[in-house]
Amino acid sequence: MDHKGTMDVDAHRSRGDQAIEERDPAMLQIWMDGKLVPRSEATVSVYDHGLLYGDGCFEGIRAYGGRILKLKSHLARMYESASLIRLAPAFDVDEIEDAIRQTLDANGLTDAYIRLIFTRGVGTLGLHPFRCPTPGTIIIADKISLYPQELYDEGMDIIVAKRPRIPIPCLDPRIKSLNYLNNILAKIEAIDAGVLEAIMLNTDGMVAECTGDNIFMIKDGRIITPDASTGILHGVTRRFVMNEIAPACGYEVEQAHFPIETLLEADEIFLTGTAAEVIGVTKIDDHRIGDGHVGPVTKACIAEFRRRIAEDCPED
Ligand code: PMP
């Protein structure tokens, strides 16, 4: 990947894959259905509906210096996702919180990416979700490689995907489901264009979010992000930025509906996500954003985000 986030497609690996590959696999302990097992024994059945149908939900969570950023919000979203797909988790929220900390400890990790997964569980070959008696529970904790620092300094190039986001009535985007094909197909458009992220519009043509990140724009000193009703994942980092980071920088974030043309005229754009944190965008397709550099508001938000992570890393 070059300094603007353009990449060699063959060399492309997701951030998650990088995380897995960085450690000695034999050493990794995975928490599965109530106990820690070596990675080689952490396998799921071919009859698990998580595999057969993408029937399940997940969270991506980060630990910094031994504290787990916005853990309570991630767990609340996880249990909301489960409830929206009528999956009764095998463990309660306190048990999962303990299990996450146990998994970090077992792997000697204080700075990590944590993947929490509930699968529908083992069933028959038919769709029927309630013929799967026991949901699967998986927690993976591993190191993560961030984007190179240059991308935070100089901004990313991204594209607008042709494929729209699945409309809310078809699949409520509050469900962080194991089926990410809508996003993956948009991600493939990005990869084909030689970049790492793609903006997804909703079926009304309004800007919604990116394939794995929420989006914000700055125009005439105002920070604006697509309204939740555009059909986006309610990002934990989005809310952290709206409620804590932007106000600390002197901004109130507005939520609105706006088309791509408005976004292209923004002074600055940044993305938020658990893996990406806060990162500037300086080019969309062939359009330069603002003056083509990461702007002052984005820089202030990145600095404030990093300060909060280093200082108190709020778990709530
Ligand atoms: N949108 C989508 C589609 C996502 O998958 C994610 C998480 N990777 C986000 C936004 C960002 O959400 P969060 O800040 O909770 O990681």
C-alpha cells in the first residue's frame, strides 16, 4: 500500500487478517463456548448456521493499555443485535465481559483487537433458526496492525461504491450480522479501484456510511454526519466522536441527510471505526477534498481521540 492508501490488490489483507497472522498461531488461546482452547482446536461445525447462513452477530472491540474502549457500548450493541435476530445468547453480559478479560490475560495482551461472535449454532440444513438448540460463542483477542501513520497524517483515498446499502426495512443495520456481503461487495469495488474504503449511499441516493466505518464531513466550521435513519450501523466510535471527542474540540455534531454532491464539496472528511479510529479522507474518486490535506478539525479530533485513549480510555 502506498502512503495514500492505494494498494496492491494481491498484497491486500484485511486488518483482521493481519492481526491473526502477526502472532504465533500455536500460542493463541481462543475462548469458545465457555473455555479457552488453543487456536488449532477452535473450530466450528459445518452445520453451524453462522457458516451456513451468516446467521449470527459480532462485535469488533479494542483494548488500549489494558482498558477496553467503550466495552459497555459494544456489549449493549451485541446483545441488541442478538435480540433483533431473536438469538438468546448462551452467556449473559457479565459472563461475556469476564470472558473477554480472561481471553486478553490468557494471551498476555493489553493492546488488542477483540472479536466477539455469537453464531446461531448447530442445526439442520434448513433455514429454521430455532432448530439450532445452542448458540455458539467465540472470543478472539489478538494484536492489530493499524493503517500506517502516514495515512493519518496525509489522508486516505476512497471511492463511492455503485452498490447501495441494504435498506433498513430489508435488514436493520443496527444488527451487526455475520452476513457482510453487502459491504464486502462494495469493498471489492474499492479494491478493484485500488483503494481501501468505499462510501455506500442508501437507495434514496443519500450518503450512509463506508463498508466498515462511519463518515463525517466538515463544512464552514460545522461537523455533520449522516443521520442514523439513512440506514447505518450505529458506530460506537461515531457516538464517542459525537458525544465526547467533537465537543471537547469545540464542535457539536449535526446529523443530516445529504447527497454525494454535498459531501464532495466538504472542507474536510473523516471516517470513524473501532479499527480505523479517526482518519481523514482527502480524495473521493477523482475529487480532491478541501485543499487535499488532512484539515485542522480532523487533526484536532484525531489528537483528542488519541489523548482520551492514552489518558483514561473510557470503558463506558
Ligand atoms: N459501519 C460499518 C458497516 C461497520 O462494520 C463498522 C465497524 N467496523 C462501523 C461502521 C464502525 O463502527 P464502530 O465504531 O462501532 O466500530
